[in-house]
Amino acid sequence: MTELYAPLVLVLLVLLGALQMWWWRRCRRLQHRLAEYQHESEALRHQAEQTVTRERTQQEALFNNMIEGVLVLDADGRVQLINQTLKRFFNLADDIRGRTLLEAFRRQELVDLVRHAVNNGVGATVELEIAGENRRFLQASAAAFRDQAQHLEGTILVFHDLTRLKELEDTRQEFVANVSHELRTPLSMIKGFVETLQDGAKDDPAATTRFLQIIRKHTDRLTFLIEDLLTLSQLESKRIAFNFQAVEIRALADRVLEDLNDRAVERKVNLLNQVPAGLKVRADADRLPQVLFNLVENAIKYGRVEGQVELGARPADDKTVQVWVRDNGPGIPPEALGRVFERFYRVDKARSREQGGTGLGLAIVKHLVLSHGGQVWVESQPGHGATFFFTLPRAD
């Protein structure tokens, strides 16, 4: 009987071993697939985290690099978000998140602005002035945002920097005031002498000749002022076309000094041309003499009587030539060095008007030099004269 069941037991054992082997392999495959799924899941999760982090970083970079300052308040009026631009506007170093507007900025007008936006449901604006070393003007706009049920969720404020616009407006007003003053003075003189002639002075030949000479002098002053204003306007709006070419500086310097020789003789000023022969620059042959003329004329006017004016040049490097005009007059005060190229700025206003200048010569010099791709500056010590420098591209 035992011999009859032995083969059957053997077959069952073989089948059981095969089934166990199949099950073991299947479990291994399932474990391998599970590991693969876990790895893929981990990779997808890591990729999703990277995507979220990258998007958050991009949003933060965009938020913080906006030109406008941005502030977000919650429904209770407390700060939730603020970008770096707004922190810079108000010089904020601390973290103000969670604070109220009044706690964070100490500006009641901002509180009123937010209240108006929340209560009226429309945007509102207000202008702010931030005092201090870096004076700044801002325009703040506010708008409330609500959910679908019209429940207040918060308020967003956007701050626009108006500082540059205010500076331009101040410059415009100052320019108009200066032009009005410069025009009014010679016009008043002309009108006064014409009325004097009409009242009977015309019957005196000597007085008539003298008065007409004065009228002509002030008429010329008006003409020079208008011409300088037109030139400056064209330069600032870039409406002047330049014809750049190789120009030898010494020849231009000779002509400029010759044109100004009579004025130098009146003040007994010795003019020196120290420009080396053969030195060439890339410049407009019609505009460069205007630069030299204005600088040398100023040196003659404001230098020392019986003094000396030197016009020189030298190669600064392989690509640049440095030109200078030096006098040995009283010099320029340190506080005025940074402003001498401004329109209508005068170091000595009384003396400048006595000399008949328009106050625009150095401003024109600056714009002409910059249009040539050069730089212009002045060096001076009180009592030791002044030297005006400018650079030009060297001609190959």
C-alpha cells in the first residue's frame, strides 16, 4: 500500500515546490514593482516640490523687483505682504507683517486711504512726501478685494514713485523763472531808453548815440540768449545732426583764440595755444569750436585781469584725447564745482550779468561734449584758477 502512495506523494511534493517557487517569484516581482512605484512617486513628488518652489521663487522675484511698491492687507487691516521696493521707499528694516498701517508707517493718510477704498468700493489715491536725506514723493492707490459673497478679504495698495517727475517739474519752473528774468532785464532797459528818447532825449545827438548803443547792446544780449536757448533745446531733444570726422585740434584752437583776441586785449589777458601739432580727434568741425569758444571766453571773463589763459590737449590713452582750458584767476568755490554746468547757474551772479553772459554756455558745452561721446569736468582751488577738462574720441 505504501508503495502505491509513494509516487503520488512525490508528485504532490513537486507540485507544492513549483507552486511555492511561483509564489516566491510573484512576490519578488510585486516587491520590485512596488519599489519602482515608490521611486516614481518620490520622483514625482520631488519634481512637484521643485516646480512649486521654482514658481514661488519666480513670483517672489517678480513681486520684489517690481518698480512699484506693493502692500497687501488682510480683512483686519494688518500687513500680510510687502515687497522690497516699498521697503526701500520707506527705508524699512524691520519685518512689519502682522502690524497695522499706523503701527508700520505712522501715516494717517494711508489709514484714511484704505478706509475710503473699503467703504466706497472704489479705488482712491493720495500723494505722500517722505522727508529725509533722500527726499521722495509717492502716489499711493488702494483697492479693496472681496469674495463671491462680497465679504471683505483684504486691501491692496500700490505706490508709484513720483520723485523724478517732481524734480522735472521743479526744473521746468526754475527754467521758466530764469528765462523770464533774463528776458525781462534787457527788455526793461530797452523800453526805458526808448521812452527817454521819446520824451525828448532824441533832440540831443550825443545822448541819442549813447542810448542807441545801450539799446543795441541789450538787443544783442537778447539775441544771444535766444540763440543759446534754441541750441540747448536742440541738443537736449537730440535734433542736431553731427558730422563726425577727423579734426586737427591745433588749427581750431588757433582760430578760436584769434576770434577772442580783442576780448583778451581788453582785459590784458595772454592767450596760449599748447595743443601739439598733428593731434586729431573724431568730432564735428562746426560744433567743436563752439565748445572751445565758450570755455576760453569764460576763462577770459572770469579769470584775472592781466592774467593768462591756456588752451591745451594731450592723448589720454590710445582711444581718447583730453583737452583743457586753464586760467589763473580767483577760481571756483568747492560748493559750486558740481553745479557750474547747470543752466543759468552763476558762481558770481552780479559779475556774470555785468559781463553780459547768458548763463547757458557751460550747459551747451556739456551737451556738446556728451554728444561726441566724451566727458567734461572742472577742477579748481579758490585763489589758484580753474581748469575745465573734456575728452573726445581720438581719430585713427
